[in-house]
Amino acid sequence: MGAELLAQTPKPVKKQPPVFQNEQGKLLYTPDSLGNRVPDFSYCGYRAGAESIPDVPIRVVVNAQKGDATNRIQAAIDYVATLPLDKNGFRGTVLLGKGTFEVAGQLSLKTSGVVLRGSGMIENGTTVIGTGTSREHLVNVIGKQNGLEKSRLRITNPYVPVNAMTLSVEDASGLKVGDAVQVHRPSTKEWIQALGTEHFGGGVTALGWKAGQRDSYWDRTITAISGNELTLDAPLTIALDAAYGGGSVRVYQQQNTITNVGVENLRLVSAYDATNPKDEDHRWVGISLDNVQDAWVRQVTFKHFAGSAVSVLASARRVTVEDCRALEPVSEIGGERRYTFFTQGQQGLFQRLYAENGYHDFAVGYCAAGPNAFVQCESHEPYSFSGTIDSWASGVLFDIVNIDGNALSFGNLGQDGQGAGWTAANSVFWQCTAAKVDCPKPPTAQNWAFGTWAQFAGNGHWEMSNEHIRPRSLYYAQLADRLGESTKARMILMPVESEASSSPKVEVAMALTKLAQQPVLTLNEFIQKAPERQSITIQTTAKTIEQLGLPTPSKPTNAPALTLQNGWLMRGNVVQTGKRQEVPWWNGSARPHGLENAKPHLTRFVPRMTGRGLTDDLNEVSEWMKANNVLAIDHNYGLWYDRRRDDHERIRRMDSEVWTPFYELPFARSGKETAWDGLSKYDLTRYNRWYWSRLQQFAQLADQKGLVLIHQNYFQHNIIEAGAHYADFPWRPANNLNQTGFPEPVPYAGDKRIFMAEQFYDVSQPVRRQLHRAYIRQCLDNFSEQTGVIQLISAEYTGPLSFVQFWLDVIKEWEKEKKKNVWVALSTTKDVQDAILADASRAATVDVIDIRYWHYQANGTTYAPAGGQNLAPRQHARLLNPKRSSFDQVYRAVSEYRQQFPEKAVMYSGDGYDAFGWAILLAGGSMASIPTVADRQFLKDLSTMKPLASSPPQQWVSGNANVGFVIYTESAEASLDLTQVPHSYTLRFISPKTGEMTTSGEEVKGGTVVTVKNPTGIASVIWLKKR
């Protein structure tokens, strides 16, 4: 009986894999209990995989010539951009002929329907060399950001599973088929807690995820509407769970992305300093794609780029990168370098790619909203892993990817990568090989690995490890399932020409033995043969750009030079006024939440990314300054380069995984040995050319647009206070090759604080003296052709008189040698300032007196810490507890120096200076922070005036009887003695807060003491303008 029952017991049903191929060759999927399944990656690539990349007709030819070809190529691109779109959405192709093109600038594609094509991707084809020391992208394919409607439609489904293409909203009545929408999944506190990413250890949560900082966004198009249910044009790659905030839909009201653009069939090469194998003063990115849809890069060879061969940014969608090779990168080995084929976009297809000696050769970035697919790619001897490298990328496929000598990873990075934490969700390894494959399962999601060959790590779903699996390519099988036979011509994989049987027949063994004597076809070689498989047209009768007429590039014109006239800093006959903007010198994040309140910067660098809080566009910075009445950038170099040091630890880093944003420093890395941050040591005799070129570019823009650069030569913060300030400092012996002679190990006071100022400012030490002298001269050389630069000794300078004397002596020597004058501002403690001004020889070098580290307190007493006491400004303040200044005391400070040194300009930069702009101005101070006054004659007239004694309280006057008077009053009326003045004046009132001006129509006649009513009843500026 027992045996009979046993015989009747049904055999357990074998659970089906998450995805498998049936007998008919079709893929079948096994969803989980919530409906989540392996995503469909076939929607990746140009036109969502539905069409082949076209061969777009050639419209203009640019032939190789000696010299810089930037303007000629860009003119050809701009010409094609003016042509009408054809029925397929293209304008035409720019063909570069065979030969070498030197490009000192950047080539930009900013219009839909334009293709840049060379005449071959190998050495006898077309080579474009990015020359010079610029780090700008060699080719920039960029549109503008789309405009989103403010309204959101809440998604009403309790749960939308992975790979869903339908969802319901609360009210779809305002939507229509064809609308471009954005699906938003919030990152809620509850979800972050479920992931365990709110804290990575140490009881410190600074790097932990915060609500709203790991949101996901999918750009989609509505293909159907049924009631309130929307059908989208591509699947979602993360579940939308109402328990974790669900999601919402927003409609794009403005489409600014460019479409149908491509770069193809050429070699892109970055020139570099051959004496430094880790040189970084050259091109970082070969091709960048941003705000684009339906774009491609194909059959391109890249060489020597420091950052990325191809960078696809977050706003790029449906991009194909295929048949490309990235060779011989030149850079430091570390964070943000050699991310060879990088994407932060969505629906990207990266296929048949080869990279060597990279870092993250095939990399998916922060919160990349999938799907994204890498198909048949090889990384040869990389320095780090490929895979997902930042937080919560979703729907990533690595399909037949070989990492030779390193890992493939969907790992949880924890605090690494600035708190990257879980990096991948709902992502797949398919038929991949690597030294190690890391495939964990994050809470609320899944990751899968099928047919992998490696050492293994992670608790994700593993299927058929160390076995070959069918289909060979998941991407191509999914594409064929969706689109059918039409895809066959595009299903190009390097052939496998032998079998792997463990028991072959004799004749098979003999054949395989013979075959083993032949070199195996490599993917590198297979890619080089791409033009034979998919030829790209280069024959044409199109005209050359010269035949069409090469436009003459316009040359920018300069504003009047910055001059010093009668103690005023002026451009032309206008006194210079406006706000000042300091730059950040530590902290920051290149992630979206870190950019919301970012301040502009000149020497901040984020590889691949441009914009506020990233690598600032200097033209945009200068335009922002003009629009916001910001006259000057007050610039000093960063406290440290690497954002890891923001933790204020003094530790030597165990690796070179440096974090962005990078605050670049004035000195060049040597490419030799290892500094405290893991990159190579500095050479203090060589200068960071990118850093100095950025400052120079801004100074040029400043001269064009009437702005000012306040250039702090040094930054004292490195040598006083917290020990971390000094840890990565280039002058520290552990960080340079130059034997600077400071003690090592560092004498941290109490194993925490640093007191290195006295040694640093001691110029009797011969090595440091020469380094200081050369560096100060570099500060001068860099701006020798610009007028709008004011040189200051150091941010936060409370150092000794002796170093200021040395600094001025070097400047005097330089000015005599170069027969040029630079604007020099004396910005020190009061005792040092007055000592220099009493020294006639050195005072002659000073053009501007900057009141910054002392002030008159509101009670009339002086807050003036002494120089050379080895304390920082805030340390002095803690000891002396200074009180605020006031309008009349700021006026007093400025007017005293103006009266004593009428040939010099005076700036006031003490605490709260921006609240006392009118006091500074009426006392004769330059660069006062006052609002824009619409009538430009106001500042012209003011330049001829002088401060006048005024008896009524709460009233300050500047005047010139032959021009007019300006009165600042806080009273109900103002009194002015015009008894000796024979002229008449028109009366105008200016708001001291807004600069708005009203004209009363009233005439004020001289010859008497006049009283003017203040109609506002509050502080007001009264302008008496001579009739």
C-alpha cells in the first residue's frame, strides 16, 4: 500500500527560469507573484530598435588642410543646419575628407538632422586631432532641455510591475496619443529604509540616501489611451509601488531635444603631453550626447582621451553606439577617469565595442532610467570593473560582454562613490565573462545572471553559470521576437567558429587541432572590419565649404579697459559698482540634488558634465553676472581637490577613487609617485594648464562684458585650523616632488589641528622662496593681456608683513621686467596694511586698498587683529568677539583711506559689506554693492564727485557743484548748503534697495541752504543733477 501511494505521488514541477527559449525559438518569461519580469531590452537604440541607422546624403565636404580646422568644420556643420528637413527628418551630412584635421576648439552639433562623417575609421581615413590643452569635448552633440508642464497626474495603479508599458492616471482627459511624457518614481523615506541606504556606517549619515535624492524618470511617448489608461512606447524598468510613493506623469510642453543626429566613420584623437604618461591637460571626452533622441555614433576609433570615448548624459534617449574602439587612454588612474563608454541616459544600445586599459570601460551612471544594453563588448586589462557605477540604475543588460582581468558588477557600493549604495535594479548579465561577476538582489528589486563565466558573488538570481546559454544574445532574441524577420540584417555578432564538445569525434578533434594553429579572431579585429560589413558612403559631388563660401568668424569686442582714475576703478567714464560672488572651495555634489543651490565657479571640474555646479560654462557665468548685477568673481583655489576630503579626515586614502566635483588646484600632477589622495604627486614647478586657462578665459570675458576677476593668489585656509586642510595640500612634502622642506610626518597639534602658516610664509627657506617667486609670477603672467583682474595676496590672509613685502617685491620686479602694470590690491590685517602704505617704495606698487580683515565697530572702536599671529580670521573672531559695523563706520573706514591716499582706489570687503554699498560708494569706494541704476549718467557723474562734510545726522553727501550731488539720507528730509553754488539742479530719487529712480520735476536752485523732503519716509538716495 505504501509503495502504491509512493508511486502515485506526483513529481515536483520544475520551476521555469525567469526567461527561456521554447522549441520554436521564442522567448518566454516567468514573472514573479507581482508580475515583475526580465525587462524587454529590444527598445534600446536608434528609433527604439525599430529601424536601421540610415546612410544620410552628403551636402558639403571639408578637405584636410594644415592648421586649425575648427572654424571650417563648424561652418560646414552650421551650413547643413540651415538646410530644410527631408521627409525622413534629415538635413544632410558633412563629409570630412581623408587626412588629418587639427581642431583646437570644439565641434558642436546643435540642430536636428545633421550628421558628421569622416572617410574612414582607420589610419588612412579621417583623423580629427583635438589639439591644445583644453579639456572640452571634442565633439558635442547637444540640444536644449525640454520644458515640463507644472501639473502632475498621479498614477492610480496600486502596483505597476517591472516591464509594464501601461499605467493608469487619475485623469487622462488632457492627454493625447503622441504626447511626450515623463514618468516619475519618487525615492521616499520608507523605500530608502527598506533598502538600508540611509546609513553606511560610523554613525554618520551625511552620505546616506535622503528622500527625493534617488528619484527615477523615464521619458516616454503615449501610443494609446483607453479611458485613463496610458500605453507607453517602451517599458518601465522599476516597479511603481503605491507603498513607496507610487509615481506620477508629467507632460512635456516644449520639445527642445534634437533628433536624427550622428557621428560616424572617423578617428578622434586627443593630443597630450608625451612627457607625462598621466597628463590630463587635454581632451577628456571624444563625443558627448546631451538632450538628444534618436542619435548614433558608429565606426569611430578613439585614442588618448582621459575621460570617455562616448558620454551619453541623462537627457539622451534612444542612442546607438556601435563598432567603436577606444585605445591608449592617457590620464591618472582613478575616479572619473577612463569611463570609456558611459551612459546615464535611457534606451541606449552599445554594441560591438572594444576598450583597453580603461577604468570603468562600460559604465552606467546615476539613476539611469533604462532600458540600456551593452551587447558584445570587450574590456581589455581595465583598472576597475564595468557595470553600474552609481546609485540605482535600472534595466541594464550586459549581453556577451567580456571583461578581461576585472569584474562585472551590479554591486552595492555602500559609501563608496559618494554613497552610491545599491547600483543596479532589475538588470541582467547574459552570457558574460569576467574575472568576477557581482550580482546581488537589492530589496524591492531583482538582478539576474544567465550563463556567466567568472568567480561569483551576490544573492541575485543565477541561471546556468559556467554554461553556454541559448539564445546567444538576449537583446537580439528580444528584438527578433518583437519585430520579426526585418531585424536579421542588423543581428551582427562575432562568429563562434568551433564547438565545445567534451567528446568530439576523431575527425572533429583533428579539425579543431588544425584550427587551433590559427590566431583567433578578436573583437578588436572584428570591429575594424565593420566598414566591410556596413559600408558608409563617402563618394559625392557635393561642394566644399570653400566653394559655398566660408563665413568670417566674428571677433568679440572689449568693453573699455579697467582703469584707475582719481581714486576710482572705472571702465571708460563709469565707476564700477555691483555685487561680488565668492566661489565655493569645498563640499558639493554633481548629482541633481547637489545642483539646486550651486554657486558659480571658474575652476570646478566635473568630467563629462557642464553647467552650474558642474564644469561651469564661463559664457553662461558671465551672462548670469550681467543679468544679476554681479560685477566680480572673487576667486581662490579650492581647499582640496577630492570631495572625499570633505569628511575632514586626515587619513591617507587607500585608493584613487576621487569624488566630484573636483576643485582644481594651480599645480600640475607629475604622473609620478602617489599623493595622499591616491593620484600622482604634484610638481610645483609646473602648472595646471586647465586651471589657468579657465581663469584666463574668464578674464577675457570680463574684459568683453565689463566684469572683474578678483584673483586671490593663495588660500591661507590650507595651513591653519583643521588638520584635514593640509592633508592633500600640494605644498605638503607627501604630495609633491619638490622637497619643500616642511616636516613629515605632519605635526598635527593634539593629533588634529595644523599650525603651518609661519613655515609657509618663511621665504628664507631657499626651495620654498623660489617656488613662491615662480608661482607669484605665474599669477601675473596668466593675465598679462587682460585689464579686469585685481591681484590679492590670499583669501583669509592674516599672515606676516614679511610675506606681503616679498609678494609686492616680486610684483614690482615683474612689472619692471615686463613693462606692464597689474592691478594690485592690498588685502591684509590693518597693521600690515598700514605698514605697507607707510613704505613708500612698496606702497607705489599698490593700486587698491581692500578693507577686509578689520573694521570699525558700530560703537566706533576698531576691530583689528594683528597679522602674523598664526590664527585664521574666524579664530581671531572667537577670541575678540567683534561687533558689527554700521553705515557711518563703514563710511568712515573708506573715507579715511581715500583722504589719506587719494590716488588709490578703496574696496570694502569686510563682513556684511554688501549691506553697506551706499556708504562705500559715497565715501569714494569702488566696486560698491549697490543695485543697478538705470540712468548710466549717474555713475558717470559720481566719478567726478568727492565726499563732502555734512552736518545733519543720518546724511552722507558726495558732490561736484559743476555736475551735481548725491545724498544718502535716513531722515524725513535732507539739507544741503548751496550758498556758494550758482547752478540749478533737477531732483531725482533713487531706491537704495532696488535702484529704481523717480523724477520729481522739482528744480533746486543754488545760492542758499536747501532742504529736500524725502517722500519715502525711509532710507533714500537723492540725486541733484545739474541742469
